[in-house]
Amino acid sequence: MQFKIFKSNVEFIEWFNAAGNRGYKLSINEFADQTNEFKAYRNGYGRPQRLKSRKQTSFRYENVTSLPASIDWRKRGAVTPIKDQAQCGVDQGCEDGEMEDEFEFRIRNHGIASEATYPYKGDDGTCNKSNEASHAATISGYEIVPANNEQALQKAAANQPVSVSIDAGGYAFQFYSRGIFTGECGTKLDHGITAVGYGTSEDCIDYWLIKNSWGTGWGEKGYNMMQRNIKAKGFLWHSHGLLLSNSLKQKNFNIMITIFIYD
């Protein structure tokens, strides 16, 4: 069975690349023998339905008018190394975790532990209260981000990395290798990623610089460029969001990072 799945996926990748009608390429990766289990293991974001009823609040970057043409937060020391979430839909917690719940936990817990103190294992276990009480970073709150507004997202991304939920269920995204991803738009938000910048390619295509959590073997060493300013109905992400203030100290580098969920 796994060989048949692998063979089918390889044929799809070869067909897609041979067509040459997209600005990005696919390649065989560690997910090439997976179909439904890939979605179950890798796409675990559960969209918080309660966000729909929240009222719009102020947006701290609403009046920002001057934005850089491009930005890459990796070059400013504000992005941690690529991780592999393994067989757990853990972009926001195993089994359909929600970003809002994860942020609320950080507030209730007065912070979160460092990975060195409380390492991720990718499976269910018993909470270690002692490690949980060790706080490496804290948050102060969150706010709603303007809905269906890529300009608002750009304003946020110009000031800090941005936590984003997308529809990552397509085969093209599963086998993405390089280039600016211009895949079909979807509305089933099932995966959490991080926008760590944006820019414009030499052939004038605007893009978001995306950090994923599927290891360095996926995409461009764990990263992806996704088309920005799409003039179409239905984006790869939709737009309710949360704002989070997070004090980060890393290698004597002190910054304030504000993270948005744009879903």
C-alpha cells in the first residue's frame, strides 16, 4: 500500500514539474509515501470558532504608513531554528490545538519554559509541573487583527514575526520544494506557520516569507515563499487574529516581538 502511495505521489510531482506552468517546484520528501496520515499528523490546527463572535478592537499598527519594501526577520536574530513537529499536529498543540488556547495558557502560567528546560517529545505524556513553572518568556495579552486585510498583516510583519494559520492540505504544499508558492486557495484552515518577512521577487511577484515546522527537508530548508497581495476571492488564510507581546532574550539580543494570528 505504501509503495502504491509513493508511486502515485512521485507521478504527481513529475507531472506537476513537467507542466512548467507554475513559478514553484515540487520534490520528493519524507512525506512522499503518505496521504491521509500526513494530514492527521502534520496539520493539527483547530480554528477557534469563538473568534468569529469577537468584536474588532484597536490595531496598534493601524496608522503606520511607511513600510519597508522587504524584511527578513531571520537576519535580525528574531527567528528560532526550524523544528520538526513529527507525528503530532502540534503547530499549536497536539490534536487540533488552537492558538488562542495556547496563548491563554501562557498568560495563566505566567510564561513558558525554554525548550532546553522542557523539551518537546511529540507524544502524549504527563505534565511536569516543575519544568512547567520554569519561565523563559512571558506574554502580556492579545488583540483582534483587522479581518481580510493583507495590508494589516504586512504592517504587523514589518514590525515582528507573525503567527499565521493556513490551508495546507493540498499535495502541492506537501511536496513544495522551491520558488514562490501560488497554489490553489483554500478555506479549511488546518495548519499553523510563522510569517517571518515579506518581499518582491525579481519578476515582480509579491510574497510572504514563511517558516514551517516540518523539518529542514521540506521546502527551502524548512521555509517557503507564498504569494502575497492575491487579487482573488479566498486566501490561503483568513483574517481573524490575536496579538501577543512576547519578551525574548537570546544571546544578549533583547527585543519585543508582537505576534499575530492571521486566520
